[in-house]
Amino acid sequence: LRVNQEEVPENCSSIQDEEQDADISKHRQKIAENKDQMRTNVIQEIMNTERVYIKHLKDICEGYIRQCRKHTGMFTTAQLSTIFGNIEDIYKFQRKFLKDLEKQYNKEEPHLSEIGSCFLQHVQGFAIYSEYCNNHPSACNELSKLMKQGKYRHFFEACRLLQQMIDIAIDGFLLTPVQKICKYPLQLAELLKYTTQEH
């Protein structure tokens, strides 16, 4: 019995096509799931960094500014204004921003969260950062002058410990808003990468 190996029965090729189609659809599904997972990761990163940032702002306002205002002999109003700039306004703004982000956050399916609208809604509010960033070099100068004296170093360290803040010097905390406003475009670009065209 001779069998022609090259001859494929008609129904065999359609089976192969179906298998190929199934493989392609599985592959596409995997890519979509992967994209959803990546989008989930980016959204969660945005939410988590936002919550940590609010904690830092709260610590600065309650841990440092509040204590400094109690010690009128050590700081003038002008000095505090130079060192802390408009960080209290930023704290107030960010609390409202986070509240709105939380409303848009989909806990069950994070990849479906539509947080872009929050950024658009608060676009004017972010303008307060320009004042803070422009003032930042003066804040650093004023702070470094004070830090040359031991009593100020001890005072700021005592404030940090009292507020149970992480082990970062005050100038590190004061740099956070500058870093934060620069990080938003990067986070949004990353989010856009895993967001479908029709989203």
C-alpha cells in the first residue's frame, strides 16, 4: 500500500486553520491580559505614591511647621515663609486631589480605573507648585544657614522623632514636592502606554 505523503485531506487543513486561529486568539488574549496587568501596576503605583506623599506633607506641616511656630524665639515669620514656602497650600490641594483619585479608583478591577479625569479637573491647582519650586533654592539657603548652629540641627531632629517620621533630614522632606511634580508626567506617560486607543 503506497500513501502519498504530500496529499492533505481537505478537512485536515481546516483543522489546522482552526488550531492556528485558536492559538492567535489565545495569544491576543494573553497580550490583553498582560496589558491589563501592566495598567493595574501603573495605577497602583500612582495611588500608592500619592498616599505616601500625603503622609510626607502631613508630617512636614504637623511635625515641623507647627513646632517651629511654637518657638517664636528661634524663627521669624519671614524665615518660616522662606523655608516652607506654600507647602501648606500644596498639602491642602493634594488632599483634595487624592480624595478625587480614590473616587475614580476601581478596587475590584484597577486596570479599569479612569484617573485621567482627575488630572484634568485639577490642572489649574497644580500651578501652586511653580511658587514652591521657584522658592526652593532660597529655602535651601535659609535652612543651611540655620543648620550651621547645633541648636537648630537638634531642634529639627527632635521634631522628626516626635512626629515619628522616616529617617530623612528636613531638606530631604522639603525636596519631595519638587520631585513629585516632576514625577507626574512620567507616571502619566507610563499609564498611556498601557491604555487602549478607544479608552
